[in-house]
Amino acid sequence: MCQAHADMALNKKIWAIGGGKGGVGKSLVAANQAISLAKRGYKVVAIDLDLGGANLHTCLGTPIPKMTLSDYFNGTTQNINELVIPTSVGNLSLISGAQDEMGMANLKKLHKNRLLQGLKNLNADVIILDLGAGTAFNTLDFFISSQLGVLVALPEPTSIENTYRFIRSIFFRRLQLFEESFELKSIIDRAQSAKLNQKLNSPKELLNEIKEIDYRKGMYIENEFSRLQLHLILNQVRSQKDIELGHAMEKISRRYFGLNINYLGHLDYDASVWQSVRQRKALLVEYPNAIIAPKIQTMTAKLLNEIH
Ligand SMILES: Nc1ncnc2c1ncn2[C@@H]1O[C@H](COP(=O)(O)OP(=O)(O)OP(=O)(O)O)[C@@H](O)[C@H]1O
Ligand SMILES: [Mg+2]
């Protein structure tokens, strides 16, 4: 039995690749993790959710397909499977992003829910979502709805700030969804006002405050947060100091947000990345000997171990 089928207990897992900042390598990671999974025998569908800036097809070396998410949102097709197109890599298919100016922030709730529902009907072992930049609620919701979330950041101050902003946004969006579904609003309001004078410093303190007011609900929320799987990749790394930043970010996230972030590792700045983009070819296909190729494969393996 091949490894993929032995792991069928995986069921249909959704992996989201995100991060606050644009141009940090989300699509590079999404495309090549998808290829890496497909090469291991998993049936993979990669979905370009960078609405308005869709370019995952380029990272996968595939021309823009005829049918894209635009057709799904505007009702040309009701069947998400009609959007799935094969790529040159066996086991790997693509759903291309909207080719209009729609943008994630403008995606209607109805369409978002239809897509989330549609993902369940996709014939795939793993679905990879390539999210666009920014912290639009819709982007956060796709990230939160996934079983596994990967953040891509660069080892530079603006990108790190954006990453923390993204993590913070995930925390508060998740809290907001709890509020809506468990009528926790009054507790959260009370927790926030209880410390009004001292100002709650961190999301973690807010959680502690909620626990003081209602221990059971506070614990429930804390447990839910601890189940959020967040992983961090530092990309375009050029020095040992850059590499170590990831460990510091892990610690800060735990202390400040109460969120466990797992530093998956780093990818070096590598000329073959932009060369592959220019040639409109997938890195792992065109440059399998690139320095970052085995690193991407190791990261994929780590993520698989983690969800077994
Ligand atoms: N490790 C790397 N080494 C060298 N160049 C890189 C590396 N990673 C990314 N790049 C360059 O950065 C560009 C942007 O990468 P990518 O499109 O994956 O980012 P993104 O986060 O998806 O951007 P967007 O937010 O616009 O969707 C690539 O086209 C490539 O030229
Ligand atoms: Mg991208």
C-alpha cells in the first residue's frame, strides 16, 4: 500500500498558506508544498484564493485555465469540480483564482460559505489554499477553517510586524466567531472592561480574565485556541541571525497570544526561485536540485507527521 493510502485517515485536510504581507513567498510555498505532497502520492487540489491577484497557476507552470473561481461565484457553474484542472504534475490539480478585480475583501458571505461547503465535495486528500496578503475577514475565515495553517514571513521588520498583526487578527476573529456562536459577548465585554484601567496588554491576558469570570467557558475558548495549528516559515533568509528569528517569534507568540506557533524552518534566498517564476515553471519540477527544494520537502513531511 502506498504511503498516501496508508494515510487515508488524513481524510480531506485543508492546509492554508497565509501571512500578512504581500510578496513574501506564499504562492511559492503553496505551489511547491502541493507538488511535494502530490509526489508522495496524495491527491492534491491547490486553490488560488488570492482573488484579484491570482498567480498560483504561474508558480505551478500552468496557463490560466478557462474556468476560474469567478465562474463559481457568478453562477456560471454550481459544481466546484468543474473548476478543477490537471497540472503537469501527476496527482496535482489546480483551481485558479478569480481573474477579475474582485478582491477577497469584497467576497460575499454567501459566496464564501458556498466555497467552504464546496471544498467538502472536492475529490482530494489534501486541499492547499494559497491566500492573498492582508487581514480581510474572508482571508482570516479561510485560514481559521483550515486544519493546518502556515504563515510565511521574511526576516525583516515590516514582514515580522505584519505577521504579528495577522496572528493577532486571527485571534480576535476567532474570538468574534465564539462570541457569535456561544453568546460570549457579555463575558468578553466584562473581561475587557474589568481591566480597563490597566488596559489588557495581550490576548493571553484577555483569556485569563475570561477564565476568572467564567472558568468553564474560558477553558473552552483556551482549548479551542490551542487546537489552532499555526506554523511559521521564514523565507528569503540570508544569515544565521535571520534563521534564529523564527525561534524568537515562536516564543513571543506563545507568551503574548497564547498561541502555539511551530517554527517549521527557513528557506534561503535562492536565485532559482525567481528564475523559475520568470520561466513560468514550478520550482520543484524545473529546479529539483535547488538549495530550498529538499527543505520544502522536509517541511511537508513534518506537517504530515504532525497531523497523523
Ligand atoms: N526564497 C526565495 N529566493 C528568491 N526569491 C524569492 C524567494 N521567495 C520568493 N521570491 C521572489 O519573490 C516573489 C514573490 O513570491 P510569491 O509570489 O510566492 O509571494 P506571495 O507572498 O505569494 O505574493 P502575493 O502576496 O503577491 O501573492 C517571487 O516571484 C520571487 O521572485
Ligand atoms: Mg501569492
